[in-house]
Amino acid sequence: MKKRYIILPLLCVCTAMAAQDNIENHHHAEDSTDVFYRHLNLNEVTVTGVTGNTKLKFATAPVSIVSPQLLRSTASTNIIDAIARQPGVSQLTTGGSISKPIIRGLGYNRVVVLSEGVRQEGQQWGDEHGVEVDGSSVGSVEILKGPASLMYGSDAMAGVVILHAQPTLAEGEIQANVSTEYQTNNGLFGYSLQIAGNQQGFVWDARYSDKMAHAYKNKYDGYVPGSQFRERAGRLMLGINKSWGHSRLTWTAYHLTPGIVEGERDEMTGELVCSSGSPTSYSKSLPFQQVKHYKAVWDNSFNLPSGYLKAIIGYQQNRRQEFEESADDYELYFKLHTLTYDLRYITNEWDGWTLSTGIGGMYQQSGNEGEEYLIPDYRLFDFGLYATATKSLGERWTLSGGVRYDHRRLHGDALEEVGAMRFTDFTRHFNGMTGSVGAVCNINDHFNLRLNLARGFRTPNMSELASNGVHEGSIRYELGSQELKAEYSLQADLGIDFTSPYVSAQLALFANRIDNYIFTHRLQEEIEPGYLTYAYTQGDARLLGFEAGFDFHPIHAVHFSNTFSYVDAQLMHQPEETKYLPFTPAPRWSSELKWELFHHSHSTIAHHHSHLAPRTSFFNNLYVAAGLDCYLRQTHIYSADDTETETPGYALLSLSAGTDIQLKGKKVAELYVTADNLLNHAYQSHLSRLKYADENVVTGRRGVYNMGRNITFKLVVPIKL
């Protein structure tokens, strides 16, 4: 296969070493300057979200890669929280344990999350339904920004978050890993144990993780009852790696018991009401959820003379229970079964061409087993056929494109309750044609130019079509509409990257037009006393925005990086109060100044600075950093019927430090300390659902505020057996 060299685009300069850390199986880390400069010609970095495995240099659409080292050094309560600071990425939060990815202003069923090679399916339509994946089991993250329906079908309208497992070890290696962390704000304590190996091509990887936290606190609310959670997860992978390819079986189990933050306040004092127990207790208290997610995936890859064939099949079961009155009796209980499959063939490169074709889809069955209902029992079947191609024109131009056809069938069952029809029997069929075309021009060793045009497709989900009930997690009554049409989008992307030894910059512009955009709006009447009523509707929308990045590293040990993300999302032909799409992320500027004090490297640059860090040093890769996240005021809101309100701007200061600990020149541990919201600023994220909880009658402030100052201590101990 023809070798090509790659210049890394700066979607975020501090992640430039992302895939290299992954490929080297966690060998001694490079410092970011060396990695950035020495691996400008890095051939191994690939992305998996376009035609087969495509080198990052030739990806026509924007891609961000979050490295293993960055994941380990980031303080977070879940995996989406850990990646939410990437340019163009945000999170919708409901309490401490639940976060949903938002890419360029779009989320919910418009973002596909891939874990263990299959799409994660777990009631992601709900505000309080997070991603049921153990963050400790994630080796690196790949974020595709923009319509990816070509490869992933319906729902990949905003993009794809690919959670990669850690790579299998080299032949003959056996390694263990122990990690633990503690967070001061919510008393979070977690640990993870892993052992993996590769003996004569037989590979295995086993992990167990446990995490618990009591209620978090902030300056205005004190402790927030219902924000406590308990998380336990296990993973086992068994497989074989041979010259013909690989075959692996992976089983995962994930249990999460999050509280439900209701935001109820005492009418006299304005303080949040704690229904039972102490807010610093790790025990569950009413109301709470019980989420269990099980997954089995069989992943196969076969090397053929002209390319390779990938076949992957997965089964998932998601159980979601809500307990309101008694810890022994659930009111709401969804049980979702999902079978996914994907078969694709990717050719080797010949004469500059690479082709890929495949078929993929899923079958779902969801049932209600509780006493309360929000959506009906339903069945879903879909499949998609696609073909893609890339063509290299010399060393500078790469063209790519493809087409896809999708069919989806949804059937909802009728339900009669107390002599009235809560749900009617219905069936909907959706068909979609999507595609994309793009080009990359490697202008010279410093500049890359990217152009891409993609059509996205998304069918309404069952919540949007047929909701009729109280949604406790979002504190409202929801009504669906069986008349909703499928969404179609057309997005244009333009990007330019600049790299040099001392300055790096990136600019990505996008324009997105969505026909039949589905959203909720508030109705005046209350169907259920005490709950605001929201109904699903749709209209045409357009989104414009950009991400910009700039990294200045004037000397070997110092980096000053900045990113800015902005999206303007509007409904077409609407008056001022209904002009903007609800819950659009506020503009964000993120800045970090990082100083690397001690670094051991065999690079020429490090050799010239060897006096800074003798080989006998107890520390290696020691750094300190100061960060500032500025969220501008969000005034672009859907204000009709008090659907949402403006959010003031705020800035959050953070400090962090990390190091490898060495004994006799051998790394024995990694230690990280991070202080987030250092000044203990009281703020509300524009994407926090808790912003619309009850008003404090004493202070006049509405809703619940986000977490205050939080200091995280994390220790990672690798053990080579």
C-alpha cells in the first residue's frame, strides 16, 4: 500500500499526539512540542469515520482526536464531560453523572455515539439519559463534526463520537493497570482495575470500575440533593490476532444509579429540599434512576488480497427504571433490545483509488414494564446500503465522496388506560438518500485546505412521534406528533490549517440547512398539574458557525493555546420570539498556558535541553497549566412561552499539574491534580436543564446552579507482568 506523509491539522493543537500515544501502546510519552514538531510527517495517524481507515491529512470533514494522555489528565465525572472542551463540542447536563454530547449546536438523536465498534443505543432521546459507557475503558476518542449519514445512516446528522477501546498489546506482553481518583466537591471516589495480554495471538482485556459521589455543591445552592450517583462497570474482551486478521468478542456491563435533581425549594427559606438522608451521603435517595446496560459485540476483520472485509454484530440491552415513591417499586421502566450489524469491504489503494462498500442497520424492540408511561412499546427495523470512494491526485489533492440509501420502519403499539387511549397503534416508513463529496488540498508543508459538502438524514424517534406523559427527568409533560417528517440537512464545510515549529492555527467554517427540524415548544395548558407541557413540532432551520484555534509555542517548554467556537442557529421565516433554535450553545473561548518543566526524550530538541532534566530525575513529563474558559452571554433564545431564557456570560479559571513518577528510570505511576472553577464562581450553563427548576423566593434566582470549585486527584499505576 502506498505510503503517504501527513501534516496534522490543528483542530486542537494539544491533541496533535493523539493517535501516536494510542499506537505506541502507552510507551514513554512525548511532550507536546516534540510530538507536534517531530511528527509533522506522522504516517500512522488514521481516522475511522470516513472511507475505511483514512489518514487524518486526507479527511475532508473536520475531525478532532482526544488522546489517551489527555483523557487520563482530564477531570470529569463521565466520558462526555471529558471531551466537552473540544472545539465545536458541548454537553447538555442534568446533574453530576449525566451528560449528552452536542456537536455544533445539535444533539440528542442527531449525534451517534460508537462504542466497541457499534452505535450506542440507550434511550438517548431523553434529557436525563446519558451515555452508558465506562470512561475508564475508553482509550481515545474521535469526533467527526458534520453530517456522517453516509457511513452511519439516520441520526448521524450532527456528527459522530467514536469511543475507541485501548489497543491490544504487542505479542508476548501482559500488562495490568490500576487507577484511582478523588474529587473534593462531590466526594467522588473511583477506581479501575485492568489486566490485558497477548500470547501467541490470543488477546484478552479485562476491566472492573467503580465510582461513587454524593451531592455536589455550589456557592448559591449549597449541596444539590439528587445529584449523587453510583456507577459500576465491567468489560471482558477475548480474541485472536493472526496474519489473516482478527476476531474478538467483547462483553460489557454498566450499572448507574443517578439521583434525580428536582430543584424543589422550601417556600420560606428558599433552600433546596432534601427528601431523605444527608446530602453528603453516598446512599441513594428518592427519586432516583436505575440504569443497566449490557452489550455483546463480535468484531471480525479479514485480510484479503485486494483489501479487507469487516463484519461486526452487536447486541445491547438497556434497562431504565425511575423510582419516585419507594425504592422497592419503580414507576417508569423501559427495556430496550437492540441488534446492530455492519458488513463492509474496503479495497487496498491502487492507482490512487480506494473504494468501500457495505450494508448496515439495526433492529430494536422497546417495552414498558412500569406503572407509568411516556412512550409506547415499539419496534424499529432499518438498513442502509452505501458506497464510497477516494482518489489521490498526486501528492497534493485528495477527492472523496459516496452515496447511501436508508430505509427505516417504526411501529408503535396502542395502549388503553382507564378507558382512554394513551397511545394509538401506528406505523411509519422512512426512506432517505444521502451522500457527500469533498476535497483536500495539501498546498505545501504548512497549509492544508479542506472542502466538503454532505447531506444528512434523520427519522423522528419514538419520543418525538408518540410521547404522551410526564418526563420526570426533564420536569415536564411531553406530547409527540405522529405527523412529523424526516429531517434532511445540507452542510458545507471549509477548513484551513497552518502548522510550523512555533505557530499553529486552524479555522473551520460551516453552513448547515436543515429541512423539517424537530424541536419542542411550550404549550400554555397544563395536562398534568405541576408540570409544564411541551409539544414536538418542526420547521426549517439554518446553522452557521466556526471553530478557530491558535497555538503559540515560542520556546520548547511553553505553549499558549486558544480556541473559539461559535454557532448561530435559527428557524427560518419566524418572528423574533421564535427565531432561534432552543438550547444552542453559547459562544466559547478557551485558553491554556502550559509549561513543561521536566521532560525526558531522545529527540534532538530534548537533547539540547538535557540539563533541565537529568536522567535520574524522580519526575518526567512534569507540567503545570492554567486554563480559562469564557462563555459569552447567550441572547439567541427561543423565548416564546418562556421556553428558554437568556444566560449571562461567565468565566471559569482552572489550574492543573501532572507528572510521571520514575524509579531508576522506569515509570511507576502517573499523577494528576486539577482544580476546576478555582474561584468558586456560581454559574448556570446555558445547556443545563436544571436552569429551569423552581425559583428561590428569597434571592429571586431561578433554577439550580452548576458545580462549584472542584479539585481532582488522579493516580494511574501501570504494571508490566
